[in-house]
Amino acid sequence: MTQMGIIIIKFVASSAMLFAIYMLLMRSRASYRLSRAYLLLLPVLAIAMSLLSFEVYKPEPVVMKIEVPANSQTVDKTAIARDAAVENTQAALNGKSDIVRLFHYIPFLIASVSIILLLRILFFMLKIFVLNVRLKSEQTSRGSFVVRSSLISSPGVFARTIYLPAGLPTDEEVLILRHEESHIRHRHYIDRWTMEVLVSILWFNPFIWMARKELYSIHEFQADHDVVVSGADMFDYQSLLLRESAIIANPLTNGFHHSTIYQRIIEMKNSKAGTLSRLRKIASGFGLVLLFCLFTFTYGEAETIYHYIYARVEDAPSAQSSETVVEETQDEEIAETPEASEQESEESAMEKNDYHEAVPETKPLIAEDGLRVFTSLPTPTSDVITYKGYYLRRTDDATYLVCVGSCETDDEIVWLGDNENTFIMDADSGTHYMARGSLTPGTWGESFHLREMKGKSWELTIVFPPIPESVTHIDVHGITYWKNNYKNVISLKSILEE
């Protein structure tokens, strides 16, 4: 599963538990202000718990033994060690490429739907703007504005403007104005705008929609409470709610009929808001702290300590050529001299560590800028098909990326790659295969000169870990550049065999 998939699952799970705390401990008992604050902060807290991570424990280091071939002068040992972890990851991903590929499209799906929902908000805002331009408004003594028109089907409020249908009876209009002015006084429109944007972006989380519904109900409960407290007759006000209940309003406005009428009537008669006990407050706070620790405290990964086991040179192919085998010769008897005894003692000590010194290379040519100079390189095979100057061949032990090029001048500077930036990536699963090095000594990890090779073609081979046959779409990162042209990514849509 991708990192994005894990974050989404943590986000939905944390939202569910935060909403459960509200429903079990706070709903109907917390004050309207506290309920509003909690429901607005719920998406923010869930996002924080899904993204933050604090390492509280780190396991003991793990020792891994790595066998290093004798011809590894140009192959970085740390790259060989990374291959073991890559192979384990690839083994876990085998057979799951379809699922992994599906997770790659999740961000695009989320973004597409979010854009549609945000455009929907803009559409409703445009409708309200057009309505304000076409219709005249009147300012009340409390600083709000009232718009009356036959184009308005249901009472509502947007920011500090109240919208009323034309021709309402005076007694009904007074009750509605008290209700809508309560929304303005408590700044419910800020809650609504914020929640609408959050729902549009986080639409895939059902618990954000539930929090939105609860928040809008709290708005209506609070406004109804203010109307009743102001001295309005409860029966007349509830009858008005029933008459207005079947009309659909703009989702960005605090509609007069918004909440379920039955719940609003029950809340007016038996409101318990503000009666949250101390025990429930403590339980809610403890639950929030426990959830935060549960989702953000993590165990660290064990440090891997690599123990390298070096093969002896005389038991393996020479470092100068992967196809030349050192011929075995009969050991000559060495006289028992002090010098021989000392040499035998040193060799015995090296054998205990499975180590043997590599054969020293011929002293290379160095240019005036300190870079190595090559006057010849291996010649490309004429019958091999290349893709943009590259081709692959695979064996059971390694994957070889062959880079084919040519020189246009008598002195060119080339950089082939290194163990930090050069890798092959499986385009389906995202698995990385870090480069081990080059088969040609002196061409890896630093730039070098190609001189006296104008008009000549050459090839250099980069060694990677063995790539499974199931991998068919790859990207190659951080390989050859010359003449200030950096080829950062080469996409090989099908692996080419030699």
C-alpha cells in the first residue's frame, strides 16, 4: 500500500473515533459554543493525527551478513546491502501490482471530485451575488440587511444579509427575523463557509459529512433557543417551522427550516445544552489525548548493521573482466623461513575475516583538472537494438543497463552515475533498485575525460540488482550526461533483452 493510502486510512479512522467521542460524551450536553468548536476542529485534529509521527521506541540493531564478490572494486558495498531490503519489498509486492496501481490513482480521483464540489460552492455564491445586485436591501436597527422578493422561496441568511419571501404575515416575519439575526449574532455563517470548504476537499471521509450535519443542527438549536428566550410563543413558532419545513434552501445559507423539525421541537422543550458533567469532560479530554498518542506515537525501524564477507580473489573472476577466469596453479612449497612464517600468519588472520586484498590496478591517466582520462572504451555490439542509446540484459544475479554513446570531439567530459542518485524504479509498484556500480573501473561516482575518441562509439555498463521478470515498465533515474545535457529520467516502456 502506498503512503497516501495509509494516510487516508488513518485520517478516516481518527475522524471516526473523534466523532464517536462527541456522540457518546458531548452531544446534547455540551454547550452550543463548545459543540461548534469541537465539530469545526474535528477535521483539523484528524488531519494532524494522520500526518504527525513521533518515534517513542527504537528496536535493537539487526546484523545482516552480506557476501561481496571479489571483483567488486567498482561496486559500492552499501549498494549491495540495500539490494537485500529491496528484494524483500519486491517479494511482498509480487502479485499485488494491480492493487498498488489502483492506489496511484487515488490522489487524482480525490482532486477531481474536490474541484467539482468547490465549483458548486462558487456557483451558489454567484447566485447570491446576482440576487444582491438585482434586489434592493434594507438595513435594520441591529446592523443587518433584509432583502424581500418573490424570487426568494425560503427564508435564509448569508453573511449579514437576511433573505425573506415577499408577502409574509407580520407576526411570522418577526419570528423569522429573530431567528436569522441570531445566526448573524453568533457568526454561524463563518462556521458554514469553513465546513463547506472542508467537506468539498475531504469529501471521501463520511465522518466529516456527519460532523457537518451535526454542526448545522447546532446552529438551528442555538437560533431556536434565542427566539424562545426572547419571549416568542413556542406553539406559534413551532407551527411556523412546520409550514416552512418542505422548502429547499441554498446550502451556503442558514435556512430557517434546515434541521429536522422533530429534533428542533424536542430540543426547544427539553434542552440539556450546557449540562456536561465534570466526569464527561474528563473522559472527553482523556479520550482525545489517548487517540492522539495512538495515532502519532510510532515504533522506529531497527538500524541495520551490515557485516561484509569478502570473497578471495583467486576463487573468483578477475576484476578487470567478468568473462576471464583466473587459472588455478599448483601451490609451490614455501621454505620455512621467518619471512614465510610471518606472511603465512598474516594470510591466516585475513582468512578468519574472509578478506583478501584486491589486485592493484594500473596507474590511471589523470588530466590537469584532476579527472581520470580514458582513450578507449568497450565498443558496442552491432546487432543489439537500443532504446534512446540504452538497452537492458538480465541474469539471475544482476541486471545490466548498457549505455551506448559516441564522441563528437577529441575531449569530452562524461558522468555515468553514482550509488546515491542512480536507480531503476518499477513504474507500477514504485519499488527502487539502487545501482551497484560500473563494470569499467574508474567510470563510477565521478566525471571523467574521453580523449582521442572523436567519431568513435563506446558503451558502459551499470550493474543493478536482479529485477523480477514480472517488472515490465520501468523508469531509470540519474544516469549519463555529457556536454551539459543531463538525461535525468529515461522511460523504457518495455524491457529489451540482448
